[in-house]
Amino acid sequence: MLYNSTRNKNLKLPASLAILKGLSDDGGLFVPEEIPVFDRSLDELKELDYRELAYEIMKLYFDDFTEDELKACINAAYDDKFDTEEIAPLSYVKNVYYLELFHGKTIAFKDMALSILPHLMTSSAKKNDLKEEIVILTATSGDTGKAALAGFADVPGTRIMVFYPRDGVSAIQKLQMITQTGDNTSVVGVNGNFDDCQSAVKAIFNDAEFAREIKEKGFCFSSANSINIGRLIPQIVYYVYAYCRLLKDGRINANDSINICVPTGNFGNILAAYYAKRMGLPVKKLICASNENKVLFDFFKDGIYDKNRPFILTSSPSMDILISSNLERLIYHIAGDNDEKCASLMKGLAENGRYEIDDEMRSHLSDFLEGFATEEQTFSEISRLFGETGYVLDPHTAVASYVYNSLRDTLTGEETVIASTASPYKFASSVLKAVGEDVSSKDDMQLAEKLSTMSNTEIPQAITELKNAPIRHTKEIEKTDMKKTVTEFLS
């Protein structure tokens, strides 16, 4: 299995090198030459636990890893750091299934892939006899940063620097990052939004002269964002696992289709579901749920991607994104794996902030449905579901839940799985406000305690361990100083 750039099909690498590089030299993203299909039946796959299923999926993509190498990565990733035996349990609430992806160390879905990425990366480095120290550069809209920091902290042969929008993450998300331990970690607040952070990180990756300079000093760059194929592929597993659980529990019959609804920002999570469908998972509709930064909603509705609009700070900060990087992979696929067409459209985005796809490409988007939720609708969905069932959603999952319910009459009766992407405890203030609680004059720990009492659930360890954690990262910079800050970190 070789991987080529979305902008140059002649640039081909095996999986391990694609994982190490993260981003192609031409600015494109790595995609498999061909999306593989399952080599075992769903009836067979349904009998496997999460680790066994992860191997069956990942072996099809990462076939330059030996069985022992890949299983070692999987077993190291999916261990007792998860607080449920199932890793990704399904909760059935009001005729829909919530796939709880927040039971890892940092209580967000990013743990599902970022638990394994450091192991894939260090294994890839050994496999390719890499001499340089790996420097992970990551922009985060809230959750990726902490999950990447937790994964790479004190991993030999690596350093990690995370940039976050100073005023664009929740209080708990920020506290999780700035208290991160690890001698190889650095966390930097940026006076700008997520798109500013992401664009600057991409520019650093694409700076060939800078790459040569740091290589001479014994370093090489890589990414922990979902632009890294080693981060994207493990996300396929939990959608297959959800289907297999429904099949094993008799909730669906073999080959019944399901719908998958995903709160979407950078497009990686729903792209993984799209890959699962292409592999043979019976999926009827992929529902792309946006918040008020509805650039993806508009794209699926009219075929025009236009980031030239106001950037809105919402209660679902991981979706506050106007440049959805992983959409480039979908663009490449719906263009018939046409690298020249994809490169041309991405050039339009870079130069004009917009592009428009043709009717032929739009015809390949029939798998998707789109919807969005305003802040008011997001809060009302949290309140509605809690009032009716006692089940608590975080704001991101509430966006998806609202969108699913708004589209339910257009669906054709399949069971639907909603990706529940974060613990409500990461956004306790917003959740409590949504259900009418007074959150003024309460600190983060008091809010967590209030949410625990109200919902009759335990405060996750990821929250309690913040109570007395010292602040270790205080650096804040202008967005124009990011490259300089990387240089300082490496010196």
C-alpha cells in the first residue's frame, strides 16, 4: 500500500514514511493509492474486541508494518488509560445511538487516534533508520492539543509544540494544555484564531529552507493533526466497531445500513466514516453537522467552499474552523483521484479563499447530508435531552444531535449513530447554562461538582487531576511570531 499526495500522484511513499512526514512536500495530504475493502466478513469482525478489530482494519493500510509491530502499537495504545472496558461504548438514548469516544485520558475523541500515533511514529522512525529527533508541530482548536501532548510527553526521540488560539478554547481545554508535564513539551497561546494557527503551521511545514536548517541541527518536523494519515486511519476503527456492536447485539441484521452523524470542524472524523463506507461498511448517509461557522454546510449545499466570512467563537470551539484541512482528501477522491484538479482547487483556496466544484464532482457527494445548529439550538438540544432522559451532551455532540433530529424526517428508517466527541465535563459551564443553572461565581472544579451532582455521573480523572496541577506553560505570542517561537524551542 503506497500513499501519494493529493496534489501529486507521482510522489509515493509507504505508510511508515507518510506517517513520519505528516504533510507532503508540495503541501498536499497523503492518501492511499486505493482504499482497501474488508478482507473478513462483518459477521467475523463482530466477534472481535476493539484491539483485535483495530488490527484487522489497520493491517490493510499500514502493510509495511509487521504483524508484531502493528499489534505492539495497538496494545500499547488501547490499554487501561481508557475508563471503560469497551473503549468506545454505545449509549442508546431516545431512538439514537451515541458513540462515546471520550473515555480516554483527555476525555475527547482525539484520544482514540492520538493514543496510537506516537507508537506508530516511533516504530516508523526505527523502521526507516531515522537519525533526526522528531518535532511534532500541532495547531489545535481545543482537543487535539491536549491529546497529542499526553501521547508524546516524554516519548524518547520526540519533541512536541502545540499552538492554540488564546481566546478560542474552553477554560478546561486551556487548563489541560498549560498544565501538561513532560520535558519535551511546549504549549503556546496565539493571538488569533485556529485557522491562523493551522495556516502558520502548514507554512512552516512547506518552508523547505527552514526544514533544511533544522535537519542540520538534528531535527525533522511531523504533525499530530488529522492531516497525518497515521492519525486518520485509526479513526476508521470506531465506526466499524459501532456497526459490529449493533450487529452482535441484534440491533441490526447483517448488511443493514446505518447512518452516521458527526459534529464536524477539520473534517477528519467524518472522513474516517467515509473511508469506512468505501471499505464496505453499510452506511446510508454521512451527516455532516456544523455549528455557526457553517462553511461545510454551505459547501455541501451549493458546491462552493468559501472561507471569506466572519469567524464566530461558539460553545463548540473544536468546530470553530473555516479551513477544513481534511476536506482536501474528499475533494481529491470525488475528482476521481485527480491530483491536478485537486491542486488547482487548493490553489484557489490559498489565493482567493474559495473554490467551486463542478457538477460531476457534486454528483459524488450523494453519500452526505448537511445541517447546522445555532448557539441557541445547541443549548436547547442539551436542555431537551437532559430534561427528557437525564443524558448529558457536550456542545459539540449537541450540534450533531440537533442536526440529526432536524433531518430525521428525511431519513429512511435506518439506525443512526452519532459520534459523541467530548465529555460534557470539558464544557461544564456551557452545559450547566444550557439547563438553566447559574454558573457565575463558580470556578471550574465547582462547576464539575455541580454537573456531577446534577447528572449523577462521576467526575472524570482528567478533570480532578487539574485541581492542584501547576501551570507550566505561560507563553503567548502574536501569530506572526510562530516560526520564530519554533526556532527558540529547538535551540
